[in-house]
Amino acid sequence: MEKFTMNDSIEKKLVDNTSIISLLFSAVKKASVVGIAYLAGYMNWSIAWFVGPVVLFVIRDQWKKTSDRKRAIAKATALSSEQEVVLARLDDLPAWVFFPDIERAEWINRIIKQVWPNVNQYVRELVRDAIQPALRESLEKYKLTGFKFERIILGTVPFRIGGVKVYDKNIDRNEIIVDLDIFYAGDCDITFHLKGMKGGIRDFQLHGMLRVVMKPLITSIPLVGGLQVFFLNNPDIDFDLVGIADVLDMPGLSDILRRIVVETVASKMVLPNKFPIKLSEEVEAVELKAPEPEGVLRVHVLEASHLMKKDISVLGKGKSDPYVVVTVGAQEFKTKVIDNTIDPKWDYWCEFTVDYIDGQLQVHLYDKDKGRNKDDNLGRATIEVSNIVKKGSDDMWVTLEQAKHGMVHLRLTWLTLSKNYSDLDAILNETQLLRSSNLHTALVTIFLDSCKNLPQARMSTKPDPYAVLRVGNNIQQTKVLMRTINPVWEEGFTFLINNPENDTLFLSVMDQKTSSEIGQLNLKIKTIASKQDLVMNKEPFSLLKSGPESKVIWSIHLRILKQSEVIAEIRSDDPGVMKRSISNVSKSSLENLDSTDVSQENINNDPSESLNPSNEVVEDLIEDSSTSFVSNIPTSEATDILYHRTSSVTSSAGEAGLGRIQLTLRYSIQRQRLIVVVHKIMNIPLKDPSSIPDPYVKLYLLPERARDTKRKTQVIKDNINPIFDETFEYVISQGEIGFRQLEVTACTQKQLIYSNSNILGQVIIDLGKLNLTQPYNSWFDLQPGFRAD
């Protein structure tokens, strides 16, 4: 009893002391505020000196609270058991994660926890050797010099594996491919120096899809010759700055720092960049470090339509200044900015080297805001590269996600790699017809092995050599090796070539200490044309402006870009799905085709109806059902391998006499998306011949009818049979879709003020009662509706 009394007494004293300290601190703060206010009045300072900092700190405080809350949730997730995490996020998991995968992931996580102390040491060396130099170089562009890590401790909480996918189809028999959904939110302790100041990083978090490729398979232990580790797309990275660096932790400045970190990671470990690990001496380094790409994706960004208005004008909402950022992995291209428009036309070409065809092409549209660090988002679109590979080419209008409305027009072409130099004439003729300087005709893969007997830049010490390779305006370089005249880099590089007949590969060997050139070599690309299979394998070349015995040893593969000959062959991992081929289509008929794609949505019972311009709609609708998607095939020959949709016309005005609307609904398991195509409305009753309606369609997901589920078509002026053919998508889990309804409302824009009189009719579709694993196309009778906004 005495013990408890003593504890109570101690606790009371601590509380009293704390209260006194808090009271004194509060008094000092108030006195400081009064003193500053008095000083400001005495000095006749403007009130802006107070308002500005107060607003800035309020914004910073709210932003930090939001960021801290997100990091706290992520950290709690990282510390939870695997089963708890999976059950809590069951609806959000990818379609390929099942409970056997959960058990496998939990087993892997136990192994990771056991080896985590050893991983700590390895990561410290990796960060200092690879990440630190790249970060220092990027920060120096912003006049932030002297960056150096002081302490790197990853803590006791390891990263966790949230899902595992092992590929067993459509892969080489000499490799194993594993995708890991990794998540790190540990208790790391990282400190660094920047411009003489000491700062730190805490609550570092990373989430992304990591691919591990084990190849080649060998007959001796360890049975795998090496690993290639990389992220398919840029991982999500977040962290909190502490110490002096906390000053930088504000919106805008913090975004710059985070972007530098993401770009640094991307330059090392996001496709096409890979982190190779050699496990056996039986394997040549060139197999791991300079693999040949699978092909090249050519992208033509033509235009966009009906984008959101983001700029503010005197009369209210203005227009936008849109531009497009197109990415595949770490490769990124950006169009020019088109000022003051919501219907921009870019006519922009770019090309991506593709190492794995199961990656994604991501298209982001932004509104350029001058004077701001961050531009407004106008929407995004994602296209699976594998779909383009199957079709060879595609011309599509894609509805933008994360936007109320808007579409972007793309033309995509898949180019294979040919070992036949005679194929050069065909691709040269094609690029000349397209009249774009951004297009290429060939690709070169270089494996820079080593140099021997380099001269010393200074008599007293050996050089710190690195190599710089250049083709046209594309410049790439190796890492720096310290104090050696026989550097071994073993690094791979890929260059796209405009014309191998004219282009030259330039190699310069530099000394980092003196910034002087200690060797050079110029190689005409066309000299490789005489080699068998256009391959030059580990051949030594004498260096110019170097020592008498100085040589470079490298391997070079030349490949000619060629239009894909595969028209369509859809493969599927889903059981019970039909697989079809169009090999029975004659070659002569293919040669006489026009450039318009024929698809499931294009083929109608009414041959006079115009073709649907939105080919991406069809791709999403039929991808999982594995009906062959055929580009550029005559209707008569494609009919037997494509499904028809419902009749494109109707004479009925529906049960309520308000008209009928034609929709196609489809759920893509692969993309976890509900796809809705609004085709047309027919037989809208004309109550007043002098007031023909201006119809449009609005969509909402029920039961919430949340604003972020609102979708809206364009308005068709003065029409009682409007044709829309617009596609909309909802990101929604497979488990959730059974409990949702789709509200479809046909409206007119004739009235100035929106009310029930604007509504032409409405239909509510219970998604749980439909089989959306196949495209569901039907006419729906419009019923009397009510105001949906």
C-alpha cells in the first residue's frame, strides 16, 4: 500500500512540475507575440510580413499532418502480420494473389527477417557506391552541393512481400521470372551532410512491383547463373526530413527532393535499367548485363479532346495549357505545351526500347502552370504493351482516368528486331514518309567489357577512368573506377540509331581527376553490317590519342527495326478460354487493306454504320475473353473469329416511351476495372418541335453517388438519336463490383438551370446480376428519373 502511495506522490509531483513548465512556456510565447506585435507597430512594418509566414506555416503544418498520418498507417501495416494485412486489404489485392500466395509470401518474409542484418550491410555499401554519387550530381543542379551520407542504418523492421507471382507460361525455358510486391516502412536511421548542414531521413517508405529474373539455368550449384533485379515501373517513395533539412520539408521544395530520389532509383533499377548479380563463373557477364531488348514501341501522340479546364480567367473557368508525358518504365518523353486549349494537337513521335512486353505504356496529361512547382493533372491512361505486340499496331482514342472527362488519341506500332541488314530499306522508306526526325531505323546493343594499358594522365598516379559513349545526341557513361590502367566495367548500353549507313559511335575514355581524355575511338555503325548476324563479339580495338598498347574490348549487336508480321494471336492464362489464330487469312488480302482497324465494336449488323473510333474500348472488352483482336482485316474474313454486338438500331421507344440507350459493360480482371461504353440513344420523344434536345449521358456508381464516380459524355446538339461511342472506366475490385449499381441518366442541356426537367430518362443497372466476364451489350429502356447532382 505504501508503495502505491509513494508512486502516486511522485506522479503528482511530476504532473505539478509539468504544469508549471507548460504555464511558463505559454507565458513566454504570449509575451513574445505581444513583443513582436509592438515592435512591428513601432517600426511601421507592413502586415504582409506577418500574413505571409503565417499562411506558409499553416499550409506546411497541414501538409505535414497529412503526410505523417499516411506514413503512420503504412508503418502500422508493415508491422502487422501477413494474414492481418491480406484480410484487411482483400478487395484491393491484385487478381493473381490467392491464399497459397499469402502463405508463400509469409514464408519468404520469415526468411527476410532472418537475413535482414546481413542485408543492412549490403545495402549500406550499395547506397554509398551507387546511389550517393547519383544523388550528389542531381542535387548540384539545384546548387545543393556537398551531399554525403554519414550514417545508414535500416533498423530492425525488414521489408515485406505482399504478393508473389511465378510465371510458368510464355517464358524462355532457360529462365525463371518472379514478381514480388514489396513494401518497406521500417525504422531506418539515415543522416547526411548537405552544404555543410546535417540532416536526416526517417519514416522512409517504398512500395513497388519488383521483378527477379533468374537466368540462365545451369547444371552446377547454384543452378542459376545470375539474377536481374528491377522495378517494372517507378516505385512509390516517401520519407520525412529531420534536423536542418526539415526546412526543406515543404510542398514544392519537398517535391523536388523526392523527384530527385525517384529519378536516382529509376536510373539504377527501373526498366530498362537493371541491377545484375552474377552467381556463377560459368556465365558470361554479357548475358546478364547487356541482354538484347524484345523490340521497340513507336508512339504517336496525335491530339486530345474535351480536356478539363484548369486555368482561371476573368470570366471564370478558362482553358488549359496541356502537354503529355509518356513513359515506359524509366524512359520518359514530353510533348510541347499547347497554350489555351482543351482540344490540343501535338503530332508528337517517340520510341521506347522494350525489354519485357508485359510492361505498361503510361500517358499523363498536365496543365502547365507558369510560376508553380507542380502542374495540374488533366488525367492519365495506361496501355498494356503486350496488347500492342499481339496486334502489331493500333490507332485508339483512350478515355482518361482521374479526370472528369477527356480523351487522348494515340497511334502505337510494335517494331521487332531483325538480323537481316536488307530490311533497312523498308524501314528507311517508312520513316521518310512519316517525316519525323525523332524516328529510328536500327538499334545497337553494346557491352563495354574493359580497357587495357591506359596511359597515366599524371606521372605520379594512375588514372580514375570512366568511358563515355555517344550516338547522335544520346550520351551514356560507365561508372568511375579508381586508380587503374586496366579498368573492367562490364556494363551494357542500348542506342537507337537514325540511320546505320550514316551514324557513328563515339567512345571517349576520361580521367576523372584531371577531366582529360586518355583515349578515344570512332566506329562507323555500317562496319557491323559485314559481320555474321550483325554481331561483333568481344573484339579488341586500339584506342586513338592514347598509349601505344591501349585497347578497348567490347561486343556490339546491330539490329534493324522491322514492322511486326504478327497480325493477331491472343494468348490467355485463364482456364477454359478460347485461343484463336488468323493464320487462315490470305497474305494477298492483308496487303490490300486500308489503315482503319476492324474490331468487335466496329462490326455491326448495320453495314452502313460508321466504324467506332475508340479501338481501345474493344481491347479492354475482349482481352480477357481471348477472342482474337484483329487489326486491318477485311470484315468478310474476320467475321468468323469475332463476336458481334447487339443490333445497332432499334425502332422501339422503350416501355416508358422515353427512348432506349445502348451500352456495353465489361469487367477486366487483369486491370481491375469496370469498362462502360455509352454507344447511343434512340427514339427520344420530341415534345416540342421548336425545342430539339441537346442530349448527353451522366454515369454514377451507387449506392454512394460520390462525385469522383461521376462520368459525363459530350453534348450532342439538336438530336433525338445521338451517337456518343465514349468509353469510361472505374477502378473497382472484383469483390466489390457485385454490390454496386450503375446509374445512367440521359439529360438535355437546353435549360439554363439544371433540374428534373433536364432529365430525359434514367436506368439503374444492378452490376451484381450481370456476367461481366464477357462483354455485355444491350439496349436499356429509359425510365422516368430524378435529379442526380
